[in-house]
Amino acid sequence: MPNYRRAKLPGGTYFLTQVTHHRQPWLITDIARLALRAAITHVRQKYPFTIDAFVLLPDHFHCLWTLPEGDSDLSTRLRLIKTFVTKRYGSELEINADISTSRQKRQERNLWQIRFWEHLIRDDRDFGKHCDYIHYNPVRHRLCSVPQDWKFSTIHRLMAGGVYPPNWGMGENAKRNNYCLWYHR
């Protein structure tokens, strides 16, 4: 098995992308949202982290997580979240897809892509760029015309907190203005 190298910075902030197996569009169903919320809550009890930004799309999610000082174990957190969803809610999700022989041997289900993509946030500007990317992503995927119309996003919390103006992502104001820049500590 390949040994993937991941950036590790104790207390770092990471941009993550996790995709469903074969991009099956199950993530925004009621049961999937309940499962993911329960999994995150459960994992954060033992392995805390801050969710700075999050968007849930039908077949993947993007998020910004900040880990506690002295902790750089991002992979364990995501693995435990995926495992929780799979074991506790996998049968309720009723995903109908063949499980490959290699997945069967490893006793894996067909809910998630095995790997995930991460990027260690370098500075406040990088944080702002990724925060804006997360919140504008539903528009890029043509799921809505403005970020505020997508209900599975932290954009609403950040607008209520004054991080984004109410018209962010509309017209020329869209995705070019790095509004999240000052939000990051």
C-alpha cells in the first residue's frame, strides 16, 4: 500500500475534500446529513477540532478544520467520521452499488472514496481564498445561482456573524473579494 505523505502541522488549519464512492449523490439526503452531523459530533468529543467553514454537496464536501495546539492528526478524525457514518447509518442510506473484491477483502463498504484531498493552510490569505472557494462551490456546480441559496453551507452562519456581506457572491462581487480573509485568527 502506498505511503501517502500529508502535511502535518500541530494546531494547523486544513482544507479538506471528501468524495463519495463513484460520486454517488447521497450526501444531502436527510439521513446522510443526520449521519454526518452525528459522526462529527461523536468524533469531536475525543478528537476535537474547529469547523471554520463547511459545504455539503450531493457527492462531496469541502471544509476548513483547525486542529488543537499540539495535534496534527487530521487523518484519524476523517477516518473515524467516515467509519461512524458507514457502520451506524450505512444500511439506512440504501446505497445500491457493487462492492469490489478488494473492498470486500478489506471489509469496506461503498459509501466513500478511500482517499481524501487536503491542503495545509499557509496564511490568512490562503485561508480566505479557501473559505471563499467553499462557500461559492455550490454555484460553481450549478446547484444554485448565489451562495446564499444553498442551505448546506456555513455561509449563513458567517453572514449572520458579519464575516460576509449579505450580497456576497452576487454579480461582480462573486468569489473575487476574499471576504473571509480577516475571519481567520
